[in-house]
Amino acid sequence: MLFMPQDARSKDIEDVLILSGDHLYRMDYLDFVQNHRQSGADITISCLPMDDSRASDFGLMKIDKKGRVLSFSEKPKGDDLKAMAVDTTVLGLSVEEALKKPYIASMGVYVFKKEILLNLLRWRFPTANDFGSEIIPASAKEFFIKAYLFNDYWEDIGTIRSFFEANLALTEHPNKFSFYDAAKPMYTSRRNLPPSKIDNSKIVDSIISHGSFITDSFIEHSVVGIRSRINSNVHLKDTVMLGADYYETDAEVASLLAEGRVPVGIGENTKIKDCIIDKNARIGKNVVIANSEGVQEADRSSEGFYIRSGITIILKNSVIVDGLVI
């Protein structure tokens, strides 16, 4: 749902920027909006150049020699895909790069003239639920829609697989997307946690968030979230661990163990691979999470986990009992 303020202050609004919340990228929106205004477009769509290997996974656009959008095709294949090839030098690519990436895909990031947007939402498409598949394709013949090239890192992290891979890609050298660009900082909520404490452990190509405790463990190609507690002889590989919302005291941990229950974190002698561990999960001792049979989809929520696209997902607040093999 789009909320448009109706008070006196909104009268000076000329354009509306619409963003998607499940993408990872860094863009100068000011340049995007200025390009929209200078072109005189009614709608401007930020787009990515694509090669043959990925183009059929996206909605593609056909443009003319001035960058005006003429038509759309949703995830075309075969001859339909070839028909969507365009001259991407029009948008600023070099001749060499344009030959490698002859398609342009919508990012789902738009600038609308305010009055155009209000007209479309109130009168033309009052029941529409999606800009990319409903409103914009139907508007191409009536309105001036312009393509804006974004030729940088961008990933849609709206699926389990893409979320998993984008997180692990942050550990690579060099990484394609960096949170450490001083000129373009990324901000997050402040938590005021202490540094992580790491005892006698080996950590390779990984990110460890603050406030964690890691003891006698081996962490490789993984992301470990805040307040994570990882006990002795644990091996994490290709794992995204989201951490915890709270700490348990040493006394609480000892009491849980004495009662045969599982504390928050990962118990000793546990091996985990190709996994997303959601917040506040309790994973016991001698657990193996490896999906060695290569199962692609499974619903085992009663046991605290799912498998989606071959990735094991340990559910939030779930308990994985001692000795379980997944």
C-alpha cells in the first residue's frame, strides 16, 4: 500500500520515489531523481544490464535509441528472450560491455511524477497490487517511461536462496558489496553491545558480529550474528547465524543443562553446513546439520526446521535436541 500525504506540505511534492525493501545495493537517489526530471519523463525505471545467463530470470524492457521504454516481457525464454535484446550503449555502456549485456532488467525502483502516480492509483488501477507486473507495463503506451542505468552491484534477496547467497558473498575477497565505504556509509540500529570474545578458535573468511562468545570452534565462510554463543568443538561452514535478542546468564545456562534442556546458541561437538539459523535458536550437543541427502524441500517445523532450495532453516526460538542429525 502506498501512503500519500494530503496535507498542505504535500502540495510542493513534484515526484515520488518508490523503492523495494528486499534488495541489496547502494544507489545515489539524488542522481536518479535529477535524471528523471531532466529527461521530462512521467515515470523513470532504474534498470540493470543483463547477460544471457541471468536475463530470463527477470522482467525485461525494450527501449528505443533515446532510452524510452516501449514494452515489457516477464522472464522471457528462447526466441522471446532474444527479441528483448537492445543496444545498451544508449544507456551508457561501452560497446564491449554492451555486447556482453544486451538486455536490461527492471530493479523495481521507480520515480513517478506525483500527479501521474495519483491518477494511476486512484482512477486507472485502483485494485492493482504490483507496480512491476500490473501498473507500469500497462502504462508504457500512454506515458513517457524512461530507463535509467544502474551498472553496479545489486541483488534481489527476496528468496531464501538469494538471501543466503548474498549474506555469504559478504565474506568473499574481494567482496562485491562492501559495508565499509567511508564515503557511502551504511547505517544500522545502535545496540551498545561489547566486543565479541573468541577463545582458541579458527575463523576463516567469516563475519562475526558484536557481543558473541566463540570457544574452541572452527568457523569458515559464515556470518555470525549478534549475541551468538558457540561452544567447544563446533564447526560452522557456509552458515548464516542471525544471533539472539538476549543473553542467558551463566547460571541460567548451567540450570538448563542440568535439567537436560538446551541453552540459546550452539552446543558442543555440533557440525553445521549450508544453513540459516534464525534468532534465539537452541541447538543442542552432537547435532549434525548437513542435509547430506540433498533434500530440496521439506517441512519439519515440529522438529524446529525447514529445508528450502536445499538450505536448512532453523526456525526462530526453536529447539534442536541433542544428537539430532538433519
